Amino acid sequence: MKAKGNLVIGQSGGPTAVINNSVWGALREAERHVEIGEVYGMVRGIQGFLQEDLWDLRREDQARIDGLRLTPSAALGSCRYRLTDDDYDRVLDVSRAHDIRYFCYIGGGDTMHTTSEIGRRAAASGYEMRVMGIPKTIDNDLPFTDHTPGFDSAARYEAITCMDIVRDTRALRDTESIKIVATMGRNTGWLTAATALADDYSPDLIYVSELAFDRGRFLADVEAAYRQRGCVVIAACEGLKNADGSLVAARQDSLNTDAFGHPELGGLGQYLVDLAMSELHLKARLDKPGTMQRSAGLFISTVDAAEAAMVGAAAVRHAVGGTSAYMVTLERCAEPAYSCTTGLVPLQDVANQEKLMPRDFINAEGNQVTQTFKDYARPLLGGPLPAYVTLAGHSVPRRLPPQAR
Amino acid sequence: MKAKGNLVIGQSGGPTAVINNSVWGALREAERHVEIGEVYGMVRGIQGFLQEDLWDLRREDQARIDGLRLTPSAALGSCRYRLTDDDYDRVLDVSRAHDIRYFCYIGGGDTMHTTSEIGRRAAASGYEMRVMGIPKTIDNDLPFTDHTPGFDSAARYEAITCMDIVRDTRALRDTESIKIVATMGRNTGWLTAATALADDYSPDLIYVSELAFDRGRFLADVEAAYRQRGCVVIAACEGLKNADGSLVAARQDSLNTDAFGHPELGGLGQYLVDLAMSELHLKARLDKPGTMQRSAGLFISTVDAAEAAMVGAAAVRHAVGGTSAYMVTLERCAEPAYSCTTGLVPLQDVANQEKLMPRDFINAEGNQVTQTFKDYARPLLGGPLPAYVTLAGHSVPRRLPPQAR
């Protein structure tokens, strides 16, 4: 049976700790289908593809390919690039020139829009190319999928990091009373919520971007928690918004809009630090994991790695089977034990949509998550969290009167 | 042979990932000496000791004690507290009341000053108590010791984190060009320098606090690196100072001076982000590991854990042997294979002194570290760094003329 054409795969948007597992899964699946000739990687996503910047992935030695499973960030390179009409034509020209019949693109909402358009235009122009979207985003904001590969490992990062931060803060509570942990998230609080998976060491207060930020309420929450415990750890989503929809801490600089018109985030944490210091006169400090939360190899969730490979493989399998213009999804199987299978959703349905946290994942007061969220997210972390110990603390009876002051 | 008295151990200052190993080492050593009766832990350091807030550590079950080896942060609690004359008297009263004859205190420079004073006053008052300092600080700024327990694990954190950050930044280099990693460090750049241990993925530019920050030179460095590579990762010490000794980014708030009169740090990273954006018109982003770099359990260096236990045990052994008012040090043995033994230094010599990075650990331009530093620091990381792969990248020959623009 003759090969029907070549396959290309690309990585787009912010990297994740397991995005390379999707490449690995796609490559392994491609080996099983004689219809697939060459397997190419886009260098830096669609931006490289436009310049015919392609790598021949079949020429990579197996050790490197297998090493992708434990290698975070985008091994092919990535981009955030919005295609023009001319660019879309060029994508088809490059595809034709390299006889690409299977087109797989890994990314989030913006990427699925691009992928959807490529599929639509290929079909309209009569060029037979199967175009598949492979979901990826630490933000977990893609619709029609139980969750998104990349989220689980980032959630594991948030959970373990919060264990460390909360234990540190409590140990030194008389000195550094307020700690703000600013987590990534443009319009959705999934990652911020994941800090609650630290269980006994989860933040005292959690603010997600689904609910409007109320300055007065925030200060009252922090003060109450401080009175109760002597120190407060607060997880806050960088995309927190006021009641009018404006960002609580937006950067005004004109540089700070990306190719898709999204304003740049990042100042929220320092804003809350300043607020706590100036209004409550408590010492506050910022921890800002930034890039670390999306590309930390030591925090890869085994579930996430396996599922990222699974959606990569499924995209290739469905493409060979005749499917086009769909994104692979994850569908959670019936309880009790956690498992997922893959499903499909039309790319045009998923493009540019965001899945917000349901209201019942957030508590009534809007400053914590609920057990329902924890039940949803906990299996995604893969293995257990570190087994840190806490001393029992057998008090020695006092023998002196209290110190005179 | 009758017990000669009880032992107390306390943890002070910023926690580290291995500070509990020093408690573990001291406890294990204490078991070997019949001279030692009870073993108490100070709850939240000397501040708790003043209130007779003590735990009976011999009543802890062994699983908890052994769990300390993998548990970051201060399991006994910690404090930053400057003792008054009355407090010093109280320390002796509490010591007498609980028949404490062995006094071990784990901490950095400020703590060693406190410990030195306690030893001096105990001797002056005729109360026989052996007072020992156990070194601890992620800052690595204690003198007379090859390095300080806690630093190694924090250095491992910086190295691995920079691998992740640099790979992430290069993958997405057309979008997020400049990344600032703001590392802890008041007057010394040891931790910032440790980012260079990421080898192929070490930051392009490293600025330590030993050299005066020059705004113009910084901008020229960043621009040159950007022209060369298309993206720049910069590690900068939060304690960077101007030529006149003032902090580049100090917080002016009156809250921001700690018990020892040190000004609070933290704003340096955002300052550099703003500088790069406004002057170079490049997109810049801040990663601020904050607390994470000192209390991250997943980054514990095996060398660090072993040495932290070793200095804890040595303190107890020397105290029982008759030594008092000394701090345990680490002495590096002759090459080739890395190993350390312990030594001793009088507490009064070490108190309130800071060990700066030697000039030959920093390059001539003041924007990178040297191989000499890497040779010094590399063995401290313990096991190998993660074996991430990079694809070989076999380019597919182009078949089209370049895209018309």
C-alpha cells in the first residue's frame, strides 16, 4: 500500500510541561500507518511553517524522541501568531509543495481558531488535507473537553508549590505575615483554584477571575484570616477583573497587547502586596511563579503525560481514518476509578471559546474553592503529593511565670 | 553515668529546604551521648524559648523524625527576633529552669550574633551551658565555612528553574523576548550566580549585588544579547545596589525594615521589567521565585541534606565534648572527588559578617559568572540535573521561493 502523503505537526502558544508528549504520541501512532509518508515538525509553529521551516522527525534518533516524554517546554519551538489571508494561502502552498495530507496543530483557543480556518480553506480549495487540533493549555479553558493536557502538570506545580509556600509562611509567621501567590490565568481561575489541592497547606484565600474583585471585601477577608491565624497566604489569578470587566492590574503600555489583542498581565500580585501593606499595615510579600508554572519538568503529572500522548496519537489515528477539522477531546469515564478516553469536537465549535469555572466550583463568599472542584481536579495530579511531615509537638510543661514585659 | 543536662535546639531566620536535616542530625547524635537527658525543640526559635514554648522531641515517633529528612521549611517554626538585655536574662532563666546544658541554634549571621551573646552571657553568669551555632542560609553568606547548608538546595532550585525558564523563553522567543528572574539575596549574589549552573540553559546575563548596578550598561547588555539571540533571560539579585550603595529598587514604606534593620527587598524584578519595556521597547516578563527558592522540597540536594545533618550532629558532639561559643563550619577536602568535613569557628568571629562572592567568581564585564564559580558550586547540587532532550533538527529542504511580504 502506497503512502498517501506526509504529516506535519506543530506546537503553538505558551509551552506546557507535557506538550512534547503529544508530539511523541503522534509520532508513535504515525509509525502504525503506512498511509503516512514523512513526518515533519513545524519549527516554531505556523510561523516557521510559513517559511518552510520544517524538521524531518523520522531522522531523529529514538533516544531523543523518547526523551521528549520527560522534557518540558516546546521542543519544536512555538509562537503566538495570527494569520492573515495571504498567510492562509501560503499555508496551503507549503502544504502542497511538501505533499502534506495530515496537518496536526497543538494549542489552545487561538490556535484552534487558526487550525479551523486552515481546515476550512483547504476543503474550500479542493486540496485534500486532514486537519486536526490537539488540545493544550495550562489554563484549562478549552470547552468540550473534561480538561486540557498541560493543566494537570501546572496544577501539580501549584499544589506542591503552595504546600512549600504555606509551610514556609507559617514557620516564619511573626515576620512575613501576608504572602501573595500570583498565578497565571487570563479569564479563568482553574490554575489559581489548583492551589487548593495542597490540602492542609492550601492558601487561606483563593481569588479566581470568574468573580469580580471587590477591594473592600478582599481587605476584610485578609484581615479576618490574619486575626485568626497570624499569617495569610493568598492565591490570586493574574487576570482578576473589577465589576466593570476591567483588569484590576492592567499594564497600560502599548507594547502590552499580544498578536490576538489580549492585554498583557503580570502586575496583579504586586498590586495586592501594596494594597495589603498600605491598607492593613501588614508585611506582605509576592511569590510569582510566572513561566515556571507552565514549564517545570519536575512537576510533570503522570496522568498528564499519558493523556497528552493519547490526544496526540488520537489526532493522527482519526486523521488517517478520514476525520478532518476536529479537535480531540478528553472524556472522563464513569466512576469510581479515574480514567479518560478521547472524543472529537468540530474545530469551529471550540475556536475562541473559553470554559469558565462553574459557579459550584467556587464557594459562596468567592474566596475559596469547593470540594466539588477538588474532586474534579485531584485525579489529574497523577501520583501523590510529597509526604512532608509535621511534628506532633508534645509541649514541655512551663516552670516559670510569663516573661515580664 | 548520670545525664549532665538537657539539650535544646532551635531554628531561626528564613527556612531552607534542609534545615530540618540539621535537627535530625542533632537528634541522632544526641542518642549516642548519655550526658544528654531530654531533647527539646524551641517552638518558633528564640521567640518561643522566651515564652518557654518547648516541644519534647524524644516523644515524637520515629517516622516523623525520619520524615524530616525530606521535609522542607522549619518544622519547629522560626523567627526573626532581636533580643533585648532583658530577653538575654530570660534566656538564662529558662535555661536554668529546664536544666538546659546544651544549647544549639540553627541560623545565619544575625542568629549567630544572638547565639554568641547567649554563650557569652551564660559564661559570664557562671551558668555552665555549651552554646553552639549550626550554620544555615540559602544566601551562602556566612564566613569561615566553604558554603552554608541550605544554599545547595536553593542553588539546585535556581539551576533547574533556569533550565525550565530559558527553554520556555527560547521556545516562544518571538513573543516574549525578555525574561527577568529575580532571585533572593540581600548583599551577596551567590544564589543569583547559581542560575549559571543550568549550563546550556543558563541565563544570558547575570547581575550580582557585589558589583554596582549601572543602568546604561544593563540596557546595552540586554540590547546586545537580544540582537544576537532574539530573546534574553536575565537573572538579577533582588539586592542590586547603585554605585552609591543605595538599593536599585528599595521599598520606601516604613513597614519595610525588619527586626535587624535590614530594608525589605522585592521590587527589583518589576523595576527591570519596566526598564526594558520603556527603554528598549521589548516585551519583558517577570519570574519571581520568592519563597519557593528556599523551601522547595522537590529540589533538595542530596549533598545538602547530608551536610545539614552532619553540621547538626557535629554541634551536639562538640558540645558534649566541652566546646562552647563556636559555630560548626564545612571544610572542603582536597580534590579530586568532592567531600566536606566539619570544622569550628568562634561565634564572635562569624557574627554579623557577610561573605561576598570573590571577584574572580564574576566575569570582567560584571554580567556573568566564571568557570571558577561553577567549579566551586557544581558539586553542591548533589545528583545530576534533569536530562532534558533537544531535538537534532534535520531541516527539510525548501521547495518554494520565500513568502512575498
